[in-house]
Amino acid sequence: MEKEEWKSGMMVEDEQILDFISEIDEAINKAKDTFKDYRPLLNGNRWISDREAAEFLKVSRHTLFTYRQKGLLPYVMLCGKILYRERDLEELLQRNYVSAQK
């Protein structure tokens, strides 16, 4: 039977296992970070909250309210929560795009 090596009060094999566990934890944290803002598609549309829409357009939530009141931006109100189709936000930006003059 081979003699086990000790390092810093642990067997070398134990240290390798701890390193491996640490790598797994790091991979899990990276995956969580990657998918934290993931929104699944619903009938081909991605729906986002009022807060996310304001961040997307770089406007205040009050400005979004104004856009809704003026009929500039379609939305859904479900149980008091406002949702926007991501595609509608992109279309709003495209409709208001001003190209550079030559």
C-alpha cells in the first residue's frame, strides 16, 4: 500500500478534491450570472417588466408612463403589473431613428 502524502494538515488528495469543488462552484456562479436576465419566449415574444424596459430605453419609469398614455408604446397590464414586448421597444427605437446628415 502506498504511503499517503500530507500537506498543510490535509492529504494531497483532499486538497485536489477541494480545488475541484471550488472550480465547480465557480462554474455554477458563472452560469447563474449568464442567465440572470434570461427571459423565456412566450409565443415567440420576450416580455419584460416596466423597470427592465426603462433600463433598456435609458428613460425613467415616468417617461414610460407618458409613452403609454400617448399611445406610443404598446403594453400589457396583468394583475397590476405592466409588461412590454422587447420587440416593441426595439421598434420604438427604429421609428424614432434619425440618421446622420452628410
